[in-house]
Amino acid sequence: MLHHHRQKFPALANKIYFNYGGQGPMPQGAMDAITQTQAHIQEIGPFGTEAYRWISPQMQATRAAVASTLNVPNDTITLTGNVTIGCNIGMWGIDWQPGNHLLLSDCEHPGVMATAGEISRRFGIEVSTCPLMATLNEGDPVNIIAENLRPSTRLVVLSHVLWNTGQVLPIDKITEICRNNNSLLLVDAAQSLGVLPLNLTELGVDFYAFTGHKWLCGPAGVGGLYVRPQSRENLQPTFIGLDGVIVNNQAQPINWQPDGRRYEVSTLATPLYVSLREAIATHNQWGTAEERYQQICQNSEYLWQKLRELPEIKCLKNSPPQSGLVSFQLANHQPSSKLVQFLEAQKILTRTIANPNCIRVSVHYLTLESEIDQLIAAIKVFLHL
């Protein structure tokens, strides 16, 4: 069944792909949706009453597909271009005051760290990081975060799945300690949407920024932001456009939209969002979110066990991964980049991570056990060159 399903992803036919955490290969149906949607829009006229009547429900259908994936109401979803835009909306939309505190972990993406630094410079807030990297194999990340919260902490920004080590944070427990401290929680979901079965209503997070081009295998340029209804009034719009405002009969803005549209700008790329919806539907054809996650974990554990059998390899995690990211180091201190380049010459695509210095392999439910075996065989060849 999986072999048949993989035929829907042309990029998997001529390579062994382990970079889903960077960008997922698109299914043919999602690629076709882009050209077909664009052709239809041009046929009816890209700007006009008929076009608007057709485009609006298409965007709403994508919003509904994303909301269903996250188990949240449709009106909580803002459509963006990527996870970084969602993080920027969440971070800049706070009413920052001098002396306020913003807490990050030491495993956040450089884009988030740079945003925090600029907010600190402009508004005179304090930014600090808590040491979560050290909790990969021991220690409690919840306790670490609790110890680093301050009475002045307005916002905590964390990744659900840490992009460098693959660690899955217990967001439900972190949400509780943040709420008890009157702190808002923004979650970077770059490595969790499309991997973990999600119910944001139960998790209780305030803001959840995600992208569609990684584990969901949608096109680049689509993403979104979930804003908890109870937290919406604490987040003011940063990017402002016609789609986000209510206008009167004189075309004057009089209020924000009452839902997730208030954070959107105008002229979103409709073909890309239709494509994302098709990508989500393709994954659902194979199995439920829980079934896909179970397969991802099974593949991660298989790879992790095979790597552990190699004395020259050190896996960062001492136990089977709970996500699709498996990171490891070369014990003989050879540069990670040389192995990645060697593998790519064999049409096996992985990537390096700078901090900690390691090689990151992304396994999907689409990954075959035989592909993992080929990766291990290629690593063995490299180690004995």
C-alpha cells in the first residue's frame, strides 16, 4: 500500500529523501492543483465578481482543512506564507512595555532569535534563554522553563519539536505553568505539524505558528497561525491589509475582522493554498494522523537502532525518538558536512545542523525501511574510506 501511495510523490522516484524537516516533496495532485487553479482564475478573469465568488470559498476550504488538522475552529486560523511570518505576528503583536521579559529556549530557530533581539532593541524588553538542549536525555524541560519564568514574562516562545535534536516538548504542561504565571505561549510548529497528532484546543496554547511546506509536503509559500480565541485581544495586528479590516460604505476601515483574518494581508496566492489542501488530502488517503505518527516513530526507531550499532556514530538521543528527526554525530570528529556531501553524491539527501554540530535525518511515514538500510550501508562505506 505504501509503495502505491509513494507513486503520488514524483520526487521520491529518483532519490532517497531524508529532508522532510527542511522541505517535503510535493504530491503530483498538489502540483497539478497549482496550475489548474491558476488556469481557472485566468480563464474567469483574475479580478472580478466571478473570480471573487470562486476564490473566497477556495480559501475558506483550505482554512477548514488546516483547522481540521489542528482540531480547532475554522475562525482561529490565519493564513500566512510560512512559520516565520506566524512567529513574527505573534511576537510583534504583544503590547510590549520597557522591562517586560521574553523567554526563549536555547534550541530556537535563528529567525525567532533575531526577531526577539530586534524587539528587545526597539521596546527595551529583556530577552533570555532557558537551557533545554541539556534536557534531551535527562532532566525536566518543564521545570527548567518554570525556573526561568519571571513575574515580568509576557511571552514564552518555544518549538513543539526542537528543530536540531528532535526533542518533543510537553506543551500541555508548559501551557499550564505559563498560564499560572500570566504569560502567553507562542509555539513554533515547523517540525510538529504533519508529524504529531494535534489537538490545539486541548493543548491550550495561545499561538501556534506553522508551515505547510515541510512535513505536510505542500508548496513553499504557505503557512499559518492559530490564535486561541481567548488570547485574540492580547495580540494586535502587525501586517495590515484589506482582508484584515472591516470597512464602511465609504471604504474606510472601522474595525478589525473578528477572526483569524485580522492578521492577514491581501492578495494571498490562491493556487498555493489550494495545493496545500490537496497535499493534506493526499496524506489523509494513506491514514489518520495517529496512524501516520505511529509509522514515523516506527521508522525513527528503526533508524536510531541501526545507527546505534555503528561504533563510529553517536546518536544525540539515548532513547528512541518521538518525532521524525534523528540527529547523530561522527565519533571520530570527521566534519559532518563531508558525510552529507558523500551521501548526496549517492542521491541520499540529509543535512547538517550547526548547534549542536550534527547530522539530521528526517524520516516520514513515506520513508521505506529499505531506504534506511541504504542510508546505513552508505554511512558504513564512508566510515571505512
